[in-house]
Amino acid sequence: MGGPSSEREVSLATGRVILNALDKTKYNLTPVTINKDGKWLLPPPDRKFLSGDENKEEKSLVALETGNAIDKLKTERGADVVFIAMHGTYGEDGTVQGFLEMAGVPYTGSGILASALAMDKLKSSELFLFHGLKVPKYLNFSNKQWNKDKDKITTKVSEKISLPCVIKPSNCGSSVGITIVRKIDDLENAVQLAFSYDDIVLAQEYISGVEVTCAVLDEGGDKEPIALPPTQIIPKDSEFFDYHAKYTPGATEEITPPRLPAEIINKIQENALQVHKIIGCSGMSRTDMILGGDGKLYVLEINTIPGMTETSLLPQAAAAAGISFPDLLDKIIQAALNKRKSL
């Protein structure tokens, strides 16, 4: 848990919730925090928890480079599986998955390629379009292109995407760096904010409609992935499902299953399963969509490591399907072990 990304605090919260929920009679746990410098902080063998504040705990923690840390987890702690609870870059983009693959250590969730594709909103949108799914219209441009042709890009956004539009970094999660632009004079500030998180920015058509999300549980082995009941998302004081709406208790009304016709709910689940398979996910995923006023269902993005905090959507969806939180964690861990057996 932790990591150097902008989603570090959410990751720490996810990690603590998972640690508390895992069955201590079944699992021998070693909590590992990765600090902002990318160092792995391992507790002494007798420590069963971390507060997440490495500044206070530095003296009692061993800070290691990635390779040394993984080696210790394998040889000294006998790690059978790593539960990845890191969101955003480094944890969700295939980086840490690559390190663990090289070391031969099983881990939860999707592999390197699926993680990288899901994190890249531009590449994943291209794949969704190729497979016949609907996505909002978009333009993409780099920081270099923006600095060279700012006026041309502004005109393109105005004419081809139109306002309001959504400006977002291509590689980022938790709705970080996203702005809804309603006046062309506000475009530059929104673009600069997005560039502070990534070198590629998307200008995306704003779809007004019903925001929904649908999780997929994929245990692997001989079991087919299943779509859990979708959730309808109604932010109370935000324009969209932004960082505040996602992680502030009570900021969003979340309805599972949605107040929608059965055929729409089925379509949401079908899309979630299709997206999960297109990207090549394993373990679990959660796909965000919007049901437009035109009645069409648009895919926005897929998350390969959904949050597991008290306000998170995957545990809520699992509960609606009769799966308790500890059972959900068991299934995710078993999926990691099944994936290793199949290789």
C-alpha cells in the first residue's frame, strides 16, 4: 500500500481496511508501505500493522529498494501472494506487477499489459471503439503539441468536441486532474492542471446522463468471470463523480442495483464483462459508464484495482450479491493463486 502517486492516501486507507478484514486465522500478514520515494518499508517480523506514517515509524521500519524488498518477502517472510492495494501509477499501471513477475511472486489483480492498458485512457478508449463499444468523442494531444499549437488545439476542441467538455490526464485515476470546461476561456487552466499529472491529455465530449459503475469478479481457474450488481452514482454536491465525491462519506448517493430497467442493468453488466475481457483483466475490475440522455451506454474507463475503503463501490456490489467483504478478499487472493497455477 502507499506508493508515490497522487492516490497514495486512498491506497493507505484501502490497505488498512484490507488488513483489518483479512482472517488472521487463515493468513499470516506482512503489511508493506511504499513511501513517496519508491522505497519499500518492511516492518519487523513481530509487527502486524503500520499506521502509514513512515516519518514517525522510520526507526522501526527497514527501507529497501524494490529488488531487495521482494527478495526479503520471498526468502525471509515466505510470501505466498502479494495483495496489491496501490492505486494509480506504480501500483496500477503494470510497474509493480512487472517487478513481482520477474521475482516469480503471485499477486492479486491484473497482469502487466492489462494494468497498463486500463491505466491509459487513450489506448483503452481506442480498444473499446475497435470492439464496437461506445465511448464519448475525444481528442488527444501532448504537452509538446499544446505548447506549439495551443490556438489550433483550442479551435479543434471548440469545433469537434464542443462545450461543455471534459479535460483529463490520460494516465491517472480517482478522477484526479479532471475538469469540466464550460467556457473556452477556462480551457487553458484545465489543460495545465491535467498536464501536471501526465504528458498526454484528453479533451472528451461531456455526456449528460446517469453515471453507473459495474464490478467484475474473476476467480480464474475453471470459473467464468461474473458481473456483480451495478451501482448508480448520484454525487450530491459535485458536478461529476470526482475525488471528493468518491472518498468523502455521504458525498454521493450510491444505489445498488440502479433504479433502471432490467434490460439496461443487463446491458451494463454485459459491457463490464466485455471491457474486462478486452483489456485482459483478472481477479477483479470495475468499469465506469454513463447512460446518456440519448439512451446509449458509454464506457468511460476501467479500474483494475478498485478502492476497498468504507465508501468503495466494489465491496458494496459484492455485498449486494451476497458476498461478504472477507469472502470477497478470499476470492481475490484465490484468483491470484489460480492464475499462478495456470502459467
